[in-house]
Amino acid sequence: MAAPKTSNPVRRNGPMFKPPRSVKPTTQSNKLTGTAKRILKKATASRPSFEPATTLISTSSEQEDEDAASDSDRDEEMDDNSDNERRSAPTQTAQEIVRDPIPPQLLARLLYEGFEDKDMKIQKGAMDLVGKYMEIFVREAMARAQFERDDANKGGGISDGFLQVEDLEKLTPQLVLDF
Amino acid sequence: MASTDPALEREERLKSSLWYTIGQFVDEECLQQNLNATPQFIGALTELVYTQITNTSRDLETFAKHAGRRVINTDDVMLLSRRNEGLETVLKQALDEMKTKEGRSGAGAEAEEKKKKKKRGRPSGMGVGKGKGKTKT
């Protein structure tokens, strides 16, 4: 619980002041379309922040010359993002915080770890699209977990509102088949 | 992946990094839904997402190789959604949105890219899809 607890207080301050977001109820449903709409909405908001990064992100030696220039850029962008999340206008804050389950840099790193051919590269646009894909995946997992929890509650289980591993176990096979 | 130890450690670090960000996301989502998640749930979700990312990267690599490329482009990513129509629609929309954005604001950036490519002495490619057909020297 240590990690989630520490992250909570900072975030908890934010959304409490905000009016409930209109898109909120859609997550309850298990439909991809609901998730999709929210994601698309967010995409419009989020896109500009990591637009200026380089087109090709690579692990190979080619990156070296880019690294000097773009690494600092990326770091700055990250800082800017978090700054925005915490200090900018309230309405924006609510939207900015929730938009990215996985930061693009981390995702890029993980993808490159997964390549067998170390020379493999990926376009920036493709990278963004994979980000979208994984975002949908995570959101879908969450939405389905909530659905499973609701089901369990209706069945007369202990309803403490805690998402359990069992919920995830039930939804995973279908989720993985769907993605 | 020279030896198992550093590789394992790197994997662990990446996983914990993923754990952290997934944890934040789940907390955020739970707050809005008035729910809670057990730490075990977050851990399990992290494992799931990690595995999914690894599989995805394998798939993408295979798709690109099958097309005779060494650079993954958006077509490969679209192939990921071949079994799920809803997902395909969403990704298509996202892609279109990205393209229109690029068309509007990407003129300067593209010029820069071209410069970079020239600097590195690579053939400038076919114009469409930057980096297409580009191979490592």
C-alpha cells in the first residue's frame, strides 16, 4: 500500500475541488465506445505536450547524437507536464492528470526492451499510437474490473469496494483475447 | 542482455517504474469511481500490462519485418487491432486526428527532420511516411 498511499494525498487535493466530470459515468459501462470517447477527448488535450519530440526514438547508436539535444528536451517536457498538472487552471488539471496511464518514455523503453532485433526502430507517430493502444488497454482493464466488482457485489459478496486480484483474474482471458 | 543478472535487474526496475505509474493511474481512476484497489490488484495489473507491452513489441517487430522494414510505422500498429473492430475504429480515429494535427503544425518540424536526415547522410526516402525504407547503416 506504500506506493499508492504516498501518491494519493497530492492527487486527492486536486479532483476534490473539481466539479464531477461529465465523462465519468461512461466508465461504468463495459463498452469500448465509452472508453474510446473519453480517450479521444483526452487525445486532443494531450497531443501538443509531446508533439515536439523527435520522430524516431531509437536505442541504437543513432540515438547518441539525438540524445544530447532531445534528452534534455524530453526532461523539460516532463517537468512542464507535471507543473501544468499541479498549478494550471483547475479544469485543465483534472483532464491532464488522468490522460496518460503510461508515460511515453517508459513505454518506448519497454517496447525497445521487447524487440529481439536491437536495430528495430519505431516512428514517432507509431509510438504515439501504441501509447493510445496501451491506454485503451489499461482503461479497459480498469473498466472491466469495476464491472466484475459490481457483479460480485450483486452476488452477495463482501462489498468493500476494493478491486481484487480475483476480478482481474476473471477479466484477463477475454481482455487479452480482445487486444 | 549480455548476462542474466543486469538484464534481470533492468527488467525489475522497468517493472517497478511501470508499477508506480499504473498505481497512480489506478488511484486516480478509483477516486473518481469511488472505489478502491488492493495493492495486489495493482501489482497484478502491472504484470498484465508489462506482458501485454512485451507481446505488443514482439508483434510490431514481426509485422514490420514481414513488410520488409526495419522501422515500425503506424500501419503495423493498426494491425494490432485486426481482431477487434471497436478498437480499430478508435485507433483509426486517433490516427486521423494525429495526421490532421501534423498537417497543421508539423510543417516546421518536418523541415527540421529532413535537415537531420541529410546531416546523417541518409537517402531522404520516399517523401511519404518519414523514415520509410530507412535502414540502419
